[in-house]
Amino acid sequence: MWQAEVRIDLDAIRDNVALMRAGTTAEVMAVVKGDGYGHGMLPSARAALAGGATWLGVATLEEGLVLRRAGLDVPVLAWLHSPGQALHEGVTAGIDLSASTLGLIDELVTAARRAERQARVHLKLDTGLSRGGATAAEWPAVLEAAAKAQADGDIDVVGVWSHFISSDLPDDPTVDHQLAAFADGLAVAERYGINPRYRHIANSAATLARPDAHYDLVRPGIACYGLSPVAGRQFGLRPAMTARARVAQTKRVPAGQGVSYGHTYYTERETTLALVPLGYADGVPRAASNAGPVQLGGKRRRVAGRVCMDQIVLDVGDDEVAAGDVATLFGPGDDGGPTADDWAEAAGTINYEIVTRFGSMRVPRVYDGDAATGAAA
Ligand SMILES: *Cc1c(COP(=O)(O)O)cnc(C)c1O
């Protein structure tokens, strides 16, 4: 009998990707970094491909190699590399690699020669996020080096790309500014003879709300998992993850009883406490102490007192709740149940962090849906 579990509805992932695929003429790269945002990278990747994604996106080379080792042979882009990574392994595995510095282009040339195969490269332009990517000032030198390496046959510039600052606010002026900067960067690339097959800048929010940003390829992550990047809009997406546990113990306690570490919660009247075996080691944010919503016995409750490493306590009043009953922390929100968005609000974070945290080793992930059959294969 399961005690706590994270259920993943792979059909939801497939259908969310299909929804985005239907909304664009661009190809879809499903972003499966961070262990598929906590949903499991490989099953999520397979479900996304079943939904029409033709690319997979990851942050690190190692994540890309895991996809290849599992036999996934679709185009994969990995975009975050410190100097000295085993890039030749990525080149050998046919993984597309991002580059935005002269140092990395040099390393890719070396890697390509060692692998005796052209490196497939996406040049990244920083259009304002000030994270990865070449600045506008660095861009011409990066293009010049890339054009030379391409002429020498060492690299194939497959893509030019960038990333948004605030596309979760689709009308934010930075979106227009960045699109203009991206268009400028593409024009400069053309002057260096670089006309990539794939120009891409759209994450989930821009995929859903800014069709003018789609270009040749869109890179949705969070939306594949059914969570919306844009506050107050769901876009027809269905959340794929449900986190739940069976009550381990119940007890009657008097009014004025302090609950959990530090006694930050006191019962108002004689009541029943229910112990739920999920804690911060499993992904429950401690910041949601006295705030996180849990569905139990047909009602929504709040965590009473501090979230512990392994458990939380609920004050259920005089309701009939017994050990073994199922407490749902979050799920698709059917029948008014709490969602990852509700937990994000309770913990002062974003839905991305909530689901990604629930990838711990302790709680088994259980895969549901027709897509699970294909995903298991
Ligand atoms: C994580 C990430 C994405 C996906 O972002 P979402 O907001 O989850 O859609 C796309 N591109 C890059 C570069 C990323 O790091």
C-alpha cells in the first residue's frame, strides 16, 4: 500500500504539447531539464514527443546524454556549459550545443575534431536578460569566430537564439524590445553569412501568448506540464502532477494545544489533528508553514504549524478523518482541489519551483495515462 506518491498524468503532458503544436507553425522543443520539472525526464520526454514535439531541450550536456542513452534520437539542445565539459561526448552523441563566447566556440572546434564530426551549434544572443548569451557588443566577434569555424567544417550553426526577461507578462515592453534586439542580431548574423535554420526565443509564455515570437522553433517547458506561466490564465492546459499521501495518524487534542516545531500554531478548540507523511525532504516548501492547502475529507485545509522534513499536520476539526485517508496537496484542481499555483502562492514562489521540488527519491512517481504505455517502452 502506498504511503505517499507523486502521480504523473502523461496524457496531460502529451495533450498540452499537442495544444501548443496546434497553435503554431513553428516546431516545438519540449524543455525537459530539471528532471522534467520534477515529472521525470524520460517519461515526460516521450509523452511530449507523442504530443508532437520534434525537439527536446535541456540545460546541461549530462541531461542530453541521459536522453541519448535512453535511446531518444530526436534533436536535443543543451545550453549551459562551463569551460572544460566533455563537449566531444555531446558532439559524438549528436547533441546540439549552445555557444555564446569565443572560448566555447574554440572548445567546440576542439571537440568536433576529437569526435571527428561537425558540432551542431546554436549561437545565443543576450537580448537583455543578462544571463547567458553574447551581448550586442560581443555578438560580431562571436559571429566572426563561428563563421570561420563553419567555413573550416568544424561546426554547423544550426540555430540563433535568445531568452525572454518577462514574457510571463506578455504585454511587458521588454518583450517588444527583446524581439527588436533579436531581429537586429539576426540581421548582423546574416552579414557574417550565418543564416540559421532555427531562430528561437519563445518559452512557454511566449508560445502561448506571443505568436509574433515563434520564429522557427518554440521552447515551452512549464506549459508542457500543464502549469501556466501567465498569472490568471490557464490556456486550456491540464496540470500533470498530483502529490498526495495517506494520513499516518489522527488524534484528538484540546483547545490551546500547540502544533509542530516551535508551536507556531495553536488549536482554537478541541479538535482532530491528522498527520500527513510528506515534508520538505519530499518537496513541500517549509515557507508554506501555516499556509499550504491540502484537500482531505472533501475539504480544503491549511497546514497547521511548521512543515517538517517528513511530515505536516492538519487541523481537521470534528470532521471524520481516519488514518489511511488520502490527503492531496495539489493536482489538476478538479472539484476545487488545490493546485501547484495555490502552493506557489502559499510559499511565496512560482509553480515551476513547486513541481520541480517534488522530484525526490523518497516518494515514488507513478505514471498514468495511455501515453504511459508508450513511455514505458
Ligand atoms: C527553462 C527554459 C525554457 C523553458 O521555459 P518555460 O518558462 O518553462 O517555458 C526555455 N528556454 C530556456 C533557455 C530555458 O532555460
